[in-house]
Amino acid sequence: WLDQLNWATHEGYFDVHGFTDAQGEVVRNQVLSEQRAEETARALERAGVVPSRIRWSGHGVAARGANEADRRRVEVRWVAAAD
């Protein structure tokens, strides 16, 4: 997936967002969503992405998802720099 993006030769960054389902306490879900996003950022680093090209954040409970399992996720998006 990373190789197909050709990210190393273009300006931009990876935007990583962690989410949880609605089960559990609000504060715990926020922390868990941050942990998911941070671990995904670390995986990108292990794959060769420099940390300065990664922005991550946790958002707690996902607002959308077909079911609770679909809400537990991390979304990664490549954001190309504007010319």
C-alpha cells in the first residue's frame, strides 16, 4: 500500500485517526483511540516513514459504523501538499 502511494517522492503527510466503539467509559475510549492511532503511526515508522510526515490523533467513539466492530478502527489517509 505504501509503495503504491509513491509518498517518498511527494510532499505531504499521513493523517492517522483512531476510533473506538461505544462500549465502556468515555475517558477510556478516548485513551484507547489515541493508543490505536499512535501504534499505527509507529507501524508506519517501522515501514520507513519519517515521524515528521505522520500526524495522528484519537477521536474516541466513532460516529459512524455499520456495527460496533466497524467502529473499532484506525483510518490512515495520505494528504498531499498543495502546490
